[in-house]
Amino acid sequence: MIVSASAGRSRVAVIGVGMIGGSVAGALRAHGACEEVVGYSPAPDGERALELGLIDRLAASVSDAVEGAERVVIAAPIPAIPGVMRAMAPALRSDALITDCASSKRSVIAAAERELGPAFERFLPGHPIAGSERNGPDAARPELFQGKRWLFCPVNPTQAQWCETWRQLLGVTGARFSEIDPDLHDRVFAEVSHWPHALAFAMGAAIARGELADHAVNFAGAGLRDTSRIAASPAELWAGILLDNVGPVLESAGRFRAELDRMIDALERRDRSALVEILDTSSRWRRRIVD
Amino acid sequence: MIVSASAGRSRVAVIGVGMIGGSVAGALRAHGACEEVVGYSPAPDGERALELGLIDRLAASVSDAVEGAERVVIAAPIPAIPGVMRAMAPALRSDALITDCASSKRSVIAAAERELGPAFERFLPGHPIAGSERNGPDAARPELFQGKRWLFCPVNPTQAQWCETWRQLLGVTGARFSEIDPDLHDRVFAEVSHWPHALAFAMGAAIARGELADHAVNFAGAGLRDTSRIAASPAELWAGILLDNVGPVLESAGRFRAELDRMIDALERRDRSALVEILDTSSRWRRRIVD
């Protein structure tokens, strides 16, 4: 773990102090990685993050938060990010470095290019891969990123030069940093996160609307619990994520629907060998993931 | 926990000593619930169960196993059950009680009626709700059923009178016993287990066949791990389960596909409120399940 002296990085602003931003802020504070962590979230999350000791000071607004900050971490929900960038742009120090934590990168990069003005060059698109079905500052933990991956998606060499600087500051989170092309990032995360969430939500909604909904709560075993856990995720937050990365999400959806049609067809025809082929293809792939 | 004296129940036969049967056998042995637990599985599972100490004796065949046994627990894979019943019928004691552990009940009841002859009256359809993506005797644990539900599905009053007798013997597993109508059982388990498995397999196969398959292994986070865990389940076993309960499974599939179509339509139209409605319906239902 790289723990840097706080000198020269007196103030870090964290915009959005829910589960992700609150965990970043909490880790910076816990390790004394800077002199002051200023946070901002609309009420009541900001107050709660202050109560929980995740931040040193609660700012009154986005521009108040970034005022004088040498580093700015945007951890707001995706639909709020363009507005957050617009609000911060005039108040940013001319040498402030900015990163974000959103789980899709193309739309955030487009918003940054549009809203940040000259600070776009000092913006490094980022994505810490940690989450759960919970959210808000009460779900924040300074150790949330320990051992997890944290991706950076620079779109030009100017942005790329900040990777090492951010690694030094954020190293206290215990994350493992790497870089990935933003287009590939968005396709991969549609496949491994956004579409699986959509599927879990569709399964949950189908059960909820069916006449077996109460029995399903009663008889849920480990299988349903595991497959539906993320189907309890916050609806507004996930609608934002799915729509933000809707192109790659619909590509994943198309591949899934073709496979689903094959499976239902095999069931309707009682075609055991076609069914075994699908199940075996899945099983062999899944066994490559070590739990 | 009800621990009964072993007197009068000197021999219990367990046909199929994989994860489920091996765990039943192991629990009976661990608690001294009978004098002898005889097991049978085709090689190599039978030998392995003996090595692991799950059974007292390995029988040479199904009929050898049930010979002289006062209680018979069928824990074979679903497609094997009719053949197992046919093989045991002539060798059963005239007072032997029989139960099974299959996760669908209508087809097993039909097989029992066809194959067990007069012993059908002494057959109590059962279903211990415990499982994982693993299988075989190495996945068996005497404590597997601790706190889990164990359902009985008698189809007539004669069968129903055995519920209490089986509860007394199987109480050592720590399971919580209850009764449910077999038709309702099969519809509920299509909804909470069989179809969620099919969905996870379809998702796994779609990812496996896509060009992002390797990246998906690399970047799998908690969401994908949870939703796909059961997609690693054994293909042959699950093809058997899905086909065995194919009517209710296709009903669940139909409800799911209608919801999936609504979701994809909302994504294609970028209809945020339609999307939020689906996600929120799911989320409110899922939060009723306490993890």
C-alpha cells in the first residue's frame, strides 16, 4: 500500500458522499492522506456523512466544495454528473485534478468535454469496481475498495499522465489500479454488471407480479437469493446507469435474448441434448470464475 | 431437535449418496439415528461416500440396498428415479417406508404410482430444500439441512400418516418440516428454483459465447458472481430437473419473457419511468426476502 504524505494535497473534495464517495472520503480520512476532506451531497446524505465521520467538512454546494480543492472526486449518481460538472467548472482551481467513479465512461467523458472547459485536460475518467445492493452514506466503509479493481480510462495522453498521481492518493483505499479503453470498458461493464442487474430486476418483477410472489418469498432458497440479491438495488440509481450505457446494454440484451429463445425452444421441444449443450456452455464458463 | 432411539429402525437405505443423499446418510450416522445406514450409488460415488464415512455399508445394487431396510430414502437424480423404483420394488420389506428428495414432485409421484406397486401407499413424496452449485459425495455435509425447510407432499391420507414418522427419523438433520400440495409445490419450485437456474444458465451461455467472455471472467464483480453462481451447476443434473418439471417451468418462463420484453422495450425507447416502474417492482419484492 502506498501511503503518501499529505503535504501539497491539503484539500480533497468528494462530490456525492453515498456508498462509493463516502467510502473514498472515509479511506482518505482514515489514512490521513490529506489535510481536509470536504464533502457535498444534497440533504440528508451530506449531513449523515458528516455525522458518520466520513468527511471533515460538509460544503454548502458543489462550487463551495471544490473551492480551493487540489483534487476532486465525483461520486454522484450518473444522471447528476453533467450538472455537477457544470456547477464546479467556474470554481475549480486552475491546477485541480478531477476524477469520477461512474460505472459507465463514454457518457461521463462526453459530459466532461462539454461541461469542464479547460479542466477537461485535468479530468481522469475512473471506475472503482465495488458495489452492493445497498447505497447511501450508511453503506460506506473506508475498506470497501480493499483488494478491488479501480480502473482508469484516459482518452488522451494528457489525461493519462494523471494516472500515477491518482494512484498515489487513492492507494490508501487498497484498490488495485489498471487502465482500460473507455469503449471496451462500457461494453465489458454492460456485460458483467449492467445487463446482469437488468436481468435480475426483470426476474424479480416477473415474480413480484405473479400469483406465486408470496410463496416465492417464503420458499426462496440459496439459488433465488443469490440470483435476485441485486434485484433489490435502488430503482432510480439503476435506471440511470442502464440508460446511460444503453447502447452496450442493448447489445448484451440482444445476445441474452437469443440464448433465452434457444433455451425456451429446447424446453418446448423437450430437446434434452440442446438443453444440455446450453447448460454445459454456461457451466464451463462460470467455473473459470473463482469465488 | 428430535433425536429418536435407533431401536426398531435398524436399517435405513439411502439410494443416491451424492450431496443430498450423502448429507442425509451422514446426519443419520452422526446422530446414531439407526443401527446401519446402507448406501448405493453407481461408481465412483458409492465408494467415495463409504470412504468419507457417510454410510456404514455400500450395497452392490439398489435391490441389495433396500433388502431388509425399514426406511428407504431415494436421493437419486430425477431421471434415474423411475428405474430406481422399479429395481427396488420386488426387494422392499412389506412394511418399508419410502421417501424421496427430488425437487419436483408430480413426475416422481407418477413414477411411484407406476413402479412401486403396493408400496406406493408407503411412499411419502419429500423435498429437502438445500442445495448448491456443487454435487457429489464430496459436497455432502451432515449439517447441510440445519435450519432448512423439508417439505412433504402426500397425495392421499394413507401417505400423510407417515409424515410424523419421517419427521422423527429425519429430525436429526435439523430441518424444519412442513407439508404442501404437490401441484403447488411444483409451480412454486419452478418459480423459485428451476426457472432462476435456467435463467442463470442462459445468461452464462450468452456471456460464454460472446466475444467478451474472457473479459467477463476478469472483471466479474459481486453482482455477476451472485447472479451466475448457480450457472456453474452440473448440466446433466439440471437438464433432468428442468425437463421433469417442464410445464410449470415454461409457465414461469412465459411470465419472465413478458417482463423482459417490457424491459427491453423501455430501454429501446429510453423510457425512464417505465424502466423505474419495473426496477422498483422488483426491488420492493426482493426486499421482503431477508438474507
